Amino acid sequence: MKILVVRFKQIGDAILSSVICKSLKETYPEAKIDYVLYDHVAPLFEHQEYLNKVISISKEEQKNPFKYLKKVWNVTRADYDIVIDIMSTPKSEAFTFFSKKAKYRIGRWKPKRGYTYTHSIPEPSSEYDKAEKFLKMLDPLVNDGIDVKLDKNYSLTFLEEEKEELRERMIQAGVDFSKIIIPLAINSRREPKVYPVDLMRELAKKILDTFNCQIILYYSPNEKEFAKKFHEALNWDKRIISDINTKSIRELGSLLSNCDIFVGNEGGPRHLAQAIDIPSFAIFSPGSSKRDWLSRDNKRHEGIEPKEILSDETYENLSYEEKYRLITPDIILDKVKEKMLLVPKYIEKK
């Protein structure tokens, strides 16, 4: 059995989509499962037991139609039995177009599209979270009587040597592992998902004054200045570490694997923390829905959104900024205290 899963998206979506790969591996333990991803995301899925091969699409292949089609042609020569096109775009559908021998060619239903699919799956209703929606792509197998082992708990593992190397770099940067280590997500790839910086600074101070902890400000190269200004505004507090340079997404995963609890803006790194299964608490922007992005039955990973604070008719009359500011640092702190009960070395300051 050979299976191909195609997903062109960013970190968070790729992690959530991996529930399809994981469920298929549990269903077909002997199957070879390949996962197609953009090249900046692909390294994250190396060394995962539920994947046989991670296939990356480079930026050059993305931009050049001839190189892209050549790559698709070469990949599909493996004669897959099942091809799942999660993206369901004209571009990604090329994988099913060149896989005519596959018994199952599954994609999302879209008007005037999907002619190369054997099964087109309607968009699931809002009662499902994102991981559950992805698992609906396996309905054709379920409907054919296959006992599909649906598992919506996504996971990622990192090599011990990777984690140990990051641990040594963390110690060199001043991390004290006798304390609770909290990676604080102060930024986001999308600006509208950035919790007001003054409130995030206030939250950082409250966390430091409440728990026996250290805060790590992680960042990509283009976010370094933002992180350093944040640290500077807190008078270079020595309980905050902003000198650990993670050079890749795998290094970030290894760093998070050495931490105790994740707090901050919702986004790809928060999904990564959940995949590693350190407790997490996410701050959702007014434009995001935690019902979509969080599993409703996993209490280790929770979050808060503005409309929880004010749900009456006046909410819609507020500006985006005013909605965001409904989530006060004190409200977040109380929620983080609850999550701290899941951290083995938690000791609240008296």
C-alpha cells in the first residue's frame, strides 16, 4: 500500500493536516505514506514514524510551471494506491491528474473543479474543528467499510540529539532548568494576530512576578528586532532570554521540546507546541476562532478569544483593537495559573 498526501500551506495547517497521515498509518501499519509540503515546512516532518518520505516543493518549482509539473510527474511515478489532495487547487490537483491508477483520488469539492478525483468531499460544517475537518477527507474509505483508525491528536517528535543540542545552547544563553521555562509568543506572521504589545509586556511582567520561571522570546531572523525591542522595554529583565537563535523550524521544535508551557499568540508555533504536547494557552485575535483551531476535548491545550469576554450586541460595535483589549493580562494570567497545574515543577510564588 502506497499513499500520497498533498498539503501546500504554512506550519500550523501542515501540522493539523498531518492527522490524516497519522490516522492512515494506524489504519495501514505496513503502508508507505509520503507527505508533500512546501520546502520551508517540510523539515518539520522528518523522522516521523507515521511517514515514509517527506517530499518538498521548492520556491523555484512553485514559480516555474514546467519544473513544477516535472516534479509532480516524477513523484507520481510511484503509482500510489491512495492520493489525498488536501489543498484542492488547480495546482495541487496535478497530483491526482497524474495518478490515474490510484483507487482513491480524494479532494475537497469545489465548483467546476475536481474532475480528476474519484471522491470530492464537501466542506464540513462549523461543528467540526480543523483537525476533524481534515479527517473527513477519509470518509470514502470509511464508507467502503474500511476500519479507519481516526486520530485527531496530531504529534511530532524530535531526535534526542537535536533536543540535547538546543538544551546546551539554552543553558549557554542563561536558561535555568530548575525554573519553569515559558516560550512566550509575542509576535505572529500575520500582524492582525498580534496581541497588543503593551498588554503582552504587562502579561510578561505578571507571569514573571507570579511564577518561579523564565521567559524565552523566540523569533525568526526578521522578527529579531521586534523581540529585542520588547525585551528592552522590560529593562532587559534577566529572567527573560532573548539570545537563542533558532536557525530552522526543526530547531524551534527542539527548543519547545525543552520547555514546560507555551503561552501567547495563536499560530504555527502554538500548534507545534501542541504537537510536542507541552501544555499551551493561546490568545486568539478578534478575527480567529478557537473553535476552529483548538480540539474541544483536549484540556492540555486551550485558549481565549475576545467574544468570550463580551458576547452581547455591543461587541460588534467595538473596533478591532477594542475587541482585542477585552482580553486583559489578568484574565490571561488566571487561565495560565490553571494550566500550570499540568507542569510538574510548578510552584507558585507566595
